[in-house]
Amino acid sequence: MEGHRHFFNRKLHSLLGVVPIGAFLFIHLLTNYYATRGEAAFETRVSFLEGLPFLSLIEIVFIFLPILYHGIYGLYIAFQAKNNVGNYGYFRNVMFMLQRVTGVITLIFIAWHVWETKIQLVMGTTQASGLFKAMNDILANPLMLTFYIIGLLCAIFHFANGLWSFGVSWGITVGPRAQRISTYVTIIIFILMSAMGLMALFAFAHPVDVAQAMQR
Ligand code: HEM
């Protein structure tokens, strides 16, 4: 019985990491990418999302609760990590360890980021129409910019490397060849999503430079 519950929790944790949390991460980065086209383009995108019906319900059911579950159960898994040295090579063991480390850093980053953005919106300290300016203020501080770069890269690494282990644990990538191809695919996903996320961060931090560069 205990074994069944543990199995179910692990499967749910794994699934939530991809859908909806991973899907949300991708959509979130795509929204932020509009910042590279300037403040107005980004604000238009945000007001479209803000206008969606049942937004708060969608956010609670498909974003907040899954991250809470995946994050808390993830901490439990991370701190009781059974290292599988005998089963995989050196590279995969490093990835296994990094999956846990980036999970913990991502949790700290998400908590801070949600406090600075969503909670301030709910409390009325920031308006949805002022989100670009708010991000610009935050990222003007080099320490915060560094923290955001680290948090962003950890979240994306965690997602991309998580896709690899998701493929193995759900029986999608079974043999060594499939797992090797999956390594390359997830590296490409990591690079593309990182580029998208970093471009958005720098567009928030230095809006004028980016807008000028895009015109050239
Ligand atoms: C941006 C937010 C996050 C995304 C997109 C995400 C995504 C994923 C994915 C796709 C997996 C692979 C599932 C599998 O191995 O089958 C995973 C695994 C994992 N996640 Fe997350 N995750 C996020 C946040 C977190 C947080 C905050 C923690 C807290 C520490 C965490 C801890 C873990 C752990 C420990 C694993 C490994 C599970 C295992 O090896 O069985 N994750 N995550």
C-alpha cells in the first residue's frame, strides 16, 4: 500500500514537471520574449493574458498548485536522493545531481520572483500595465540581474534535463540509442529556451539598447 502511494506520488510529480509546469515555463518565456520588441509589444501581450476568462482559477489550478506539489515533493526527493552510481555512467550521475541542485535553486528563485511580481500585482503595489517598468527597475540592479540569470538558467536546465529523465521513467526512451538522441534533443531545448529567456531579461534591463539594436 505504502509502495503504491509512493509510486503514484512519483508519477504525479514527474508528470506535473512536464504538464503543466514545463508547458507554463515555455509560455511564460514566450510572453517575456515580446519585451525584445519593446515595452508596448510586451504590455499588449500581458493585457491579452490578463483579459482571459477565469484567469485566477486557471493560475491556481494549473500553475500554483502543481508547482507547490512538485516543489515540496521535489525537496523531499532531493534530500533523500539515492544516487544511482552503478546504473549509469559518470555524465548521467552528474546530471542526476544537478537536477536536484537546480530544483532547489529554482524553488528559491520562483518564490522570490512571484513575490516581486504576482504578489505585488495582487496587493496593488504594481499595475499590470507597469510590469515592464517594474522588471526594468528590478534588473537595473546588477546583483538582481545576476540572480535572475542564475534562476532562469537553473529553471531551464532543470526542465530540459527533466525531460530526459521523464522520457526514461515513462518508457518513451528505452534503449541507449534513444537515450543518446534524447540527450542531444534536450541540450538543444536548453540552448534555445536559454537564448529566448536571456534576450528577454536583457530587453527588460536595457530596453533602449535592445530596441535600437532591433531597428538596425
Ligand atoms: C520551473 C519549474 C519546474 C519545472 C518546469 C520542473 C520540471 C521537472 C521535470 C520535467 C522533471 C522530470 C520528471 C521525471 O524525472 O520524470 C523534474 C524532476 C524533478 N524536479 Fe522539477 N521542475 C520545476 C521545479 C522544481 C522545484 C521547485 C523543485 C524543488 C526542489 C523540483 C525538484 C525536482 C526533482 C528532485 C526532480 C527529480 C525527480 C526524479 O529524479 O525522480 N523541481 N522537474
